[in-house]
Amino acid sequence: MVCRNSCEAIDSPCKIMFLDTIHGTIERRVLLNYRIDPEVLQKALPPGFRPKIIHGNGIGGLCMIRFGGLRPKMIPGWAGLGSENAAHRIAVEWDQEDGRKEGVFIPRRDTGSLFNRTFGGRIFPGIFEKSVFSVTESPNSVSVKIQRADGMEEVSFAGQISENLPASSRFQSIEEAAAFFSLGATGYSATREADHYHGMELRSLNWKVEPMQIMNAYSSFFSDSTRFPKGSVELDCALVMRNIEHEWHSRPDLYFDCSKACLSVTNPKN
């Protein structure tokens, strides 16, 4: 078991992260993807991160995921927890002392789980917002609606399994899309402390991706015209994965070091 100490300016003075013991099944994971003007997308990112570019576009989107059987490895699956969750994601690159890295930046996480809200940022990385999930799905379709605690709609999505990516997608094949997103397994989440980001890595032990036809899609984050002016963001594609055995692994927290103009695992305030 790997333990990681993370000190923050919120709640208790020090939190111990226990993440590398967690195993479970991703019962369903939908990736709704937007192609975004890189210059506009850069403005939506905190210092230190830059958009990862593919065929001239930045990529952002939503991961709508249902976990099943989440538990420490030594605990049987029937005793694990299940939950509906969502994360707004932006594919990024960044520089550290030991070179260029890539993954995703996560400006917001939503969950229907009291456990995740209570212990996110305490015993495992990531701060989760309270939301209500309404999900309808079949073997060939998925519909997800997410309502924030203030009653506003955060996300609405409906899609059906398809044989191909949309003709308008910037990805040239399903294989290229799957390869692009497999490199985004390391995610860094915004915290309540400026220039401080929680890190975690999702390791999928089996990987099968199917394209979806988007019937409708809405995200309050990507539809915000003050953040993304009209014409700067367009729907690209949606992908679905089911019944994926996975593990969570901790990654060191990152801090933006103004003096070096890069991200670092060392807190410059210390």
C-alpha cells in the first residue's frame, strides 16, 4: 500500500491519501468530446497547463462514469461501493522538472455519492460537487442528466451505439480516438487552493471502446459563451466503455511555481 501525505489550507491541516489500494469495475464510462480553438482553450486553463493539440484542435469534454464494487483489493467485490460520477476534462500537456507530461486537467467533478463528497480531498484526491444523476440506459443507448445542488442543469446527454465516428470528427479512426484518450489516464483536479492540484491515475485493466451517435448533448461548462465564445467549441464525438476492471493510483500533487513558470511536485510556498 502506498500512502501519500498532502497538506492543504482547508479543513484539517493534513490529509492522508489512500488510493493505491482501490480496485473495482467501471460499469459504464461515456466520454463526450468537444473540439475547441486552442487559443480560447488556453485561456480556460490555469497557469502551467496547455492544450494538447490533435489535428489543429484542443479537446475537452465530459467523462460520465458509473463505478461498481469499489473497495480495497483485499475486500470481496460484493462489499464494494457503487456511484454515479462525472468529470469535466481538458486534454493537456505541462512541463515539470523532469520533462514534458500529458494527461487531463479537471476543473469540476460531480457525484451522487455522499462517500465521494465526504472523503474526496481527504482520503483520496479530488473534490466532488453534490449533484443528482438521472440515468437511463440499455445495451445500445445511454442517457444521463446531472442537476447541481442549486437546481441548475449541469449536463444532459443521450446517445446510441454506432458503428463509426461522426464524419465531422477530427479523429481519423476509432483507434486514433482510443489511443488519444488512453494517454489521458493521469488527471489533475482543481482544489480550493490556488495553484495546487490533486493527482490520480486511472489504470484500465481491459479496454474496449465503441463510438456513439450523439442524440443530444449539453454542458453548462462548455456552453458558457463567456468562457468559450460562439464558434470556438463544437461537438466532436462520444465514446462508451463498459465493464472495465480498473485500479486507482495516486500521483504527486502539483503546484504552479511562478519563479520557474512551470508545474512542480514541490510546493514553492514551503
